[in-house]
Amino acid sequence: MTQSQPDPSVSDRSVTLSDQLTLACGQVLPNRLMKSALSEGLADTSHGPDTRLERLYSQWGAGGYGLVVTGNVMVDRRHLGEPGNVVIEDDRHAEQLARWAKTTTDGGSRIWMQLNHPGRQANPIASREQAVSPSGVAVAIPGIPAPRPLTESEIYDIIERFATAALVAESSGFDGVQLHGAHGYLVSQFLSPLVNRRTDKWGGDIESRMRFAVEVIRAIRAAVSPSFAVSIKLNSADFQRGGFTEEESRLVVERLAGEHIDLVEISGGSYESPAMMGRGTEPVKESTREREAYFLDYARTVREVAGEVPLAVTGGFRTRSVMVAALSSGDCDVIGLGRPTAISTSAAGSLLDGTTERLVSPVISVGAARRIKKVKSLEGALDLQWHTDQLHRLGAGKEPNPDRSAWRTVATMVERNGITAFRSSRRGFDTTAADAKAIKKFRFERLVGRYVANPMMRGLTALGISVSLMSDIETTGRKTGRVRRVPVSVKFDDAGAWLVSQHGTRSGWGANITSNPTVKLRQGKTWREGSAEFIHDDDVALRARTFAPNPFLGRLIGSTFAALQTTPVTVRVTFTDLPN
Ligand SMILES: Cc1cc2nc3c(=O)[nH]c(=O)nc-3n(C[C@H](O)[C@H](O)[C@H](O)COP(=O)(O)O)c2cc1C
């Protein structure tokens, strides 16, 4: 099959950044620089694109990119990757979508919409229903509930949804769509042998596991016109033991090359192992370090099977000369840029006109977490949110702030996404067993304590924000009669203290005070005696906010309790050791 037409102007010399690229659908990309998908979270309350997106994309549209790919747009409002995702289920937002596309194309770029279904990576706070996935295998992120397996008719419904969204994108003035087949979302869940344990035609060998991706691409192609670009972002591998491999990825590219596809963008990893952000669990090879781009070695090996289908590679590109080398060596045809475009919306223009040799891309890290091993995924999530914060600034008409503190982002992260925004690289376990569920909850809370609450407290203390709310409570075990001491958050006053029992009356100490309300509470270095009772009609979120002396920290605590997804109840301890 003939895919991209060789451009006569470039056939006798090596390709440069400013060369056009003609795609199989006939569309011409004005140059080889692509703004890769960056999820913006800037939809309005009905999940339509709002004016903040127009503000942001007018800058990218004029930023010199040959191609701008939108952040992932969801195809089902019941299942969202993040709060604030744009959703397309029909043409109800056609006018807003048209304005979004036009603000970009007016600047001279092409705009493609990335379409996605999060599957088991749905954000449980933003989503309305239990997550779905090929099988019921839970994501190895404590606190994310287990998904349920999709029925076959639901699989066909999702395929249809992708096609509908593509059609709406085309009629709203977008130049193409990109199927998000990477980073552990639904398409990549189908591809992964770890996640897809189906025994019907959608699971099993790689042929069956790629069926979903192929069917979605076919349905989209059938719905849109031949001049509309259809592409996919695909993982080179999942970077997980037993996961989707490079060899399997090559087979998928080979198959998709026969499906009238215009471009394959190569990435890798998932939020369990964020290789796409250069934070995978494997050490970075020397060759990768030199060539910056994380997936260029793989791209070279996929060239042959991709046939005429152009390849874009995204992840790690920062230096102009490295990008030029990647193109002129023929390893890829398009350079994908992610994070640098959130700091400099005109990154492409400055590379093309030679005013920039190296793009700015700060390393986002909180010192406390870096010391702890196995928190790459935590920092990956932080990196992601820090850049999302920049997109929100741009959407609000402000300049990006490369000096923004990572700690500020920790707060935003908990507020916007809940604790589930923090991803762990731990392995999952069988969530069907009741005891595994309890372990999962325990691990989640321990993780929150270790990797969120404690580093956060340390960081805030280092910043000079005093934290006086951490204390301990002593109750008497209802079964054992033994004293039990657990850490709690407390707001003291003269007559006693306010606490929040995270699991209401069901927590260990909650059940203890139901059977015996006599407690001790540590106030500084002194143990106070008191009597505890549940105040069921108290507004627990408001109460939690009053705990912190600093309003910023108070908001954080309020959302932390909300994000824990339990039913917390206020507890009042009245001191019994006061002098009469
Ligand atoms: C804030 C943020 C949001 C992202 N959202 C998406 C997304 O919606 N879809 C996607 O395919 N990749 C997404 N990515 C990954 C980027 O497209 C890209 O693969 C990654 O940032 C590596 O490229 P870079 O090193 O140039 O940043 C996101 C990355 C960041 C930082």
C-alpha cells in the first residue's frame, strides 16, 4: 500500500526540521515538529471545551508546530482520565469545538484531536461509574478501585464511541484524530497480556489482543472522509515484567500499517512505570542519554515493518541538533515535543528559526521524595501535574512560571485529583478476596502517610509553616482490652479536641470508642484524658479544614480526607482531666 508520498523537495538530501511531510490522506504537515498530547483538564462543567482552551491553543497554533495534537478527549463521560477532560459523545459542543480547532489552525498549524478511554486508569473521583477494563485486573496503584470486565456489547459500544467522536472532530474543523493507544489506557490495556486475560476473541495471543485497536482504527476510518488524518500513539513497550513487549509492539505497527493510518507516534510506559516521562523503572541506557529521546532505538527497529507510514517519536527531545540527527538518520519523521511546549508555547518556532538550540525543561522533584527509592512514579505524577499547572496558567491568560515550586504542585494535585493522583510502582494483587481488599486499603493509607502526608509535612515545616495538628490517640481495644495508640489529626481547644475518624465508626479506634469512650490524647508532650463521642451531623470536610493554622494547608487537608473515599465522621473529645 502506498502511504506517505515522498516529498520531491527532500528526496535528494537529508530531512530537516522545516521540511514538509505529506501524509497518506493527502494532508501536508508544514514541518516536522509536533506538539504532543498534553492533557489540559480545561473543559467546562459540561465537559465542553471552554475559552481557556482557545487561549492556550491560539498560542500553540501560532507557535510554529507543523502539527498540534490535543490533550486526550474522552469518548464516555462516565469514565474520565482526569477531572476537566473534554468529552465527545455527540455534537452538542460542536460550536465550541469549532472555535477550539480554528484558534489553532488560524496560526498555521494542523490540529488533531487525541481520543481516549481510560479503562481501569479512570480517575475514581472524576468518573461516575466503576471503571471497566478487558478483565478485572486492578491497576497496581493503591486506592484505585478494581475495574469490572467489559462485556462484548460494551466493547462494540466503545468502538462506536471512538468513531462518533472522530466524526464530530472532523465536522468541527479538526484535521485528524489520534487514538491514544499508549500509557496504560484502555487500548493499551487490551494489548497488555498482564491486563487482558480474556479468553474470547479480544484476548489471548497478540493477534487477539490487538483486535480492539484495529477495530477502533477501522471504525474511525469508516466514519471519516479519506482526507482526514487517522493516527495512533503506541507504546514501544509497557516497561513492566510480563507486559506488552517491543516485539509485540512491532507486530501491532505492522498490522496497523495496512489500515490506512497516517502516522504512528511512539511512546512507552504507563503511570505504573512512567517511561514516557523518562522515569521508567529501568535505568536509562547510555545511548538513550546521548540521543535524548527515550524511544529512538526502538523506532529504528520498527521502520521496516511500518512501511511507508511515518513515525513520530516523543519523549526526551530537547536539543535542536539531536532532533535534526534523528530526522536525518531516518529513525523518525516527526519530532514530538511534550513538556517543553508548556513552558514555551512557541518552542517549535524558536527551533525552526534557530533562536533556540536547547529547549527549557525543568526537572520536577520534591527533595524529600527523591530520597525514597521506588517513588519514581510519584515524581512522574508530580512532573505531570506541574506541567498541567502551567497549562492552566496559560489558559487563564498568564505567562508560564518555570520557577513554580514543586510543593505548590503537590497541593494542587491533591485538590484536583485526590490522592489517587499519586501513582505507585507497586505490583497489584488479587482484589477479589476480601482480605486482599483490606490489605489494599491498608497499603494505600500507608502510602499516603509515607509518600504524601509525611513528606508534605516535612516540606511545609521546612518552609516555615507550622504544623501542630499531628497527635496520637489512645483507646482501649474492645476485644483485647489492651491499650491501642494510633496517629490522628487533631484541633485542640480549651475544653477538648476535634478529630476526624477516617472510616467513621468502622475504624479500629472508632469501634473502640463506641464500646468505651474513655480515651487519652497527646497534646504536645502531655497526655490528656477525655471522653470521645461521634458527631454524625457535623460537616466533616469543613471541620477538617479548620485543623490547619494555614488556610493553604487547611484546603489540602480537607481534600485529602475527601480523596480517601471513606466515610469519615467527626469525633469530639471532651477533656475529663480539667480542674473543677
Ligand atoms: C501534563 C502532561 C499531560 C500529558 N497528557 C497526555 C495525553 O493526554 N495524552 C498522551 O498521549 N500523552 C500525554 N502526556 C505525555 C506526553 O505527550 C509526552 O509523551 C511526554 O511528556 C514525553 O515527552 P516530553 O519528554 O517531550 O515531555 C502528557 C504529559 C504531560 C507532562
